[in-house]
Amino acid sequence: MSQNYGTKRIVTGAHYGLRDWLAQRITAVLMALFTIVLLVQVLTASSLDYYSWSGIFSQQWMKTLTFVVIVSLLYHAWVGARDIWMDYIKPVGIRLSLQVFTLVWLVGCAGWAIQVLWRL
């Protein structure tokens, strides 16, 4: 029997490492900064009723920033969920089903966010 030590092992998913690690950190920082901006907006408001809350999000820059943060949150959630499915769910069919369900759910959340922010 001859053994072939020269063959390379193909590892799937290895290219996600640094890119996704960096994406997780960037999206987390963006969400933290948004939280600070929102806290400043709330703390400087004259009152905390529906109209002042609505006034904060009626500004176009705040709608846009909020949507960017929601997209960041959804990507952050996708990377985390995908990694959990890849690490802990070994049957390929179940893992693929969970990944598809997660993607569909996250896209639905993005659609809902657009609807809420811009009242489409």
C-alpha cells in the first residue's frame, strides 16, 4: 500500500476567519456608537412621550443611521448564527435548513425595519 502524503486537505469555511472576526468587531462598534447617539438624543429631549420619540426618528439622517445599524445588526447576527450552525450542527441537511431559515428570517427583519422606518 502506498500512502500519498503530498495531497492537500481541503478545509471548507476557513476563509471566513479574519473577515468575519473583523466584521463582528466593526458592527459591534457601530451598534455601540449608535446606542450612544440614541442615548444623547433621548437624554436631551424635553420629554419622553411618543411625539419626541417620533421626532428623533423623523429626521432623515437618523432614519438612515438606524437602517445602517439594523443592517449591521442583521449581518452580525448572521455571522454568529452561521458559525453556531457550522460548529455544532453536523448533519448537512439540517445545517443547511437552519442557515436558510436564518437568512429568510433576517431578510424579513430587514423588510420590517424598512417598513417601520419609512412607513412603506
